[in-house]
Amino acid sequence: METGISYRRPRFGRPPPGVHSVFQHWSLVKFLSVVVILFGVLVSAECECGYSLGTIGGTAPGQQQQDIFFTDLVESNFARLEHVSQYYTDWAPQAFNLSSERARGNYGEMFAVENVAANPPRVVDGQKQQQPYPAGRGGGGGGDGMELTVKGTIYLGMVPVAEVDTQRMDLSWGTFRASMKISHVPGTCAAFFWYFNDTQEIDMEFLSKDFDPSNNSYPVNLVLQSREAAEAGYKAAETGNFVKAYLPFDPTKDLHEYRIDYMPGRVFFYADGILLAQMNGSAVPSRSPGGHLILQHWSNGNPLWSGGPPREDAVLTVSYVKAYFNSSMPKSRADWVGRCKDPSASGAICAIPNVTRTNKTAMGWFFSDHDEMTNNQTVDDDGKKNGCSSIGGEGVSWFVVAAVAVMTWGWMDDIL
């Protein structure tokens, strides 16, 4: 593999839902977009005003520390979901084909719904171990979560692969977290990314062929796909918006949390709370009408990237995705105004528990396990939709508890 080269494959799936309404609301939302900045101590309680990322900034002379919080959430605990489909969750498995030319590989790719399995049973000594699907929120099936499989066979010149996307297309600035166990089978690419279009995309990609247990080398490729990357043939390394970071653990042995913090002009990448890289500048997606999250597991035989195809079925396991973000949707913004009476009130903002290398307790925490902490939000409730809002729109909604509300994009970009 050529070191530091990221190849962007074009996306030819279903048209993204909600895109039409995004542009319908563009002018309206420019007036509604608000930046939220909270000064003070944040206490976990009812969360009616949002979810706190914590303090950022303050490291440079004259730079002010800011306690950042986000207004919306989507939480999906795949270890407790019976189905992964648009009818039951915030996620939709994808079905489309890419020719080898479009996939930019030696083989095409066949994205199939049947390659996505919700919480399949564990098999121990040939026996299925899954318990009955829990009636309440307190249990879980036998599996670790959703599985995205790349098949070890070729069908009509294509590799059978898997993808699931959030149905919500209104995810703007936010912190996005996925608990995953990467396949040990060489020849696949496992990806977790925020996507608006091919030039506004934030990727974490794991190439299993690059893992080397003999020297504990487990790289992850961190990529910003930008206009500059497109002009360079989607080779992000040639624009400086590519980092190959090395994980301090074997990602194929257990579940670990991978995290993207996306803010105006800055993106931070983490693994189990460890900062892997920070990227700044014009390549960071900005002022978009909101994007969505994608989980993908694929191979096309390109020796410069995915390698493969795998010689046997390869499985990416996803235990959960937690997204705390500012919605770009006017309806969601109106919901926030209706439920958030006083952001400075005790309990109005809830701190987001963070996973660390030494303490993974937060992996088991979901605000959606507590109805009083997700009032008027879109959450998964063991496979059902609860408090669902419509999808579409644009914006940023960070608020100043000191009663400063600024309606311009430019000020927001300057302050961070």
C-alpha cells in the first residue's frame, strides 16, 4: 500500500432522504442559526437544554474557555435492538451496487441488506447463546451488537458488502461515537464517518490488511474529504488532511469507542478517549445543511486501500452509536426552544459521560434509558421511535447563557 493515500469511492446509493427539504429551508435557517456557548458548571439532571461535551479552548494566550453543549441526540444500542431497518430504528441498511470502475477497485461492490444483522446470537461450542429479546430496557440479547459482513465470495464480479446510514440528515456540529470491534480477517475496510457529500466528509477508516499483531501495529486512517482532496483525485494525503494514527490496543479483540468531535473549523478524533489527531482549517466541513452518519464495511480488491477480497466472511461488530449534535432542522430548533426554558438552571444541561482507556463505564450509559432525560427528542426505545421529529433543514444552535444570541455564521466561525 502507498503510505498516506486515501481513495474516495463515489457513493451511488439511494438519494439521501431530506435533501430536497434542506434547500427549501436554507434561507429561513440562516436567520434561525444560533451558536450555543454555556459558561458555568454543568450538572447531570433533566437535560431539557442539551448535553455537554465539556470545556474546550483556553490554551492560547487570550483564548477563552468554553463549556460546549449540544441540543439533540440520537442513541442506538444495537445490542438491544431486534431489527435494523427504517421501520424500527434511526438507521436504514443500504442496497445498491458499484461496478469495479465506480468502486475504483479490482471488483465491484454489492451492498445488500442481508449483510446487516441486528444482534445475532453468540455461538459457543456450536450452540447459539442468544437469550430471548428483552421486553424492557434492562437486558440484551446474546450478541455484542449489529454485524456488518463482507462475504468471502465473489458474486457477478462484486464483493457482497454492508452499509447502514442514519435516517436523520440534519446532524450538524456534534460529537459522534461508535463502539466497534474490527474484523481480524485481512482485506476489508471498516468505516465510521459523517457525510454530507464527497467533498464534505469526516472519516475514520480501518484497513484490516494493515494490522500486524507481531509488532502490535494497528493503524486507523483519519481523513477529511474536501474540495482540495477531490482536485487531487481524492488523495487526501496530498492536501495534508490525512493522518495515519496507531491505536494503543488491538481493535480486533474487543469493543472500543471511536469518536469524532466536529466543530466549526476543527475536528478531533479519539479512540477510548485518547486524542488521536486534530485537523483544522478550510477542509473541515462548514455551513453545510447538515449531514448523516454512515457505518460501512467493504472491500473491492484495491491493493492500495482495502486489499482483499477476504478469503472468508469478515465481520464488523457495532455495539452502539451515540450522537450528540446541533440539528440543522427548523422543527428541531423549535422543539428545543419549547423545552429549554433556562439553560442556566440546575440540571438543564447534562454532562456526556466519556469513555477512557482505564474506565469504560460510560459505554453502558444511555440518556435514552431515562425518559426524563430525552424529553421531545428522537431516540431508539428498544426498536421503536419515541418523540420523533421530522427531518431536513440547516443550522447551528449553540447558546450563550449570558443571554447573547448571535444570528450570523461569521461570528460563530471566529469564536471557535
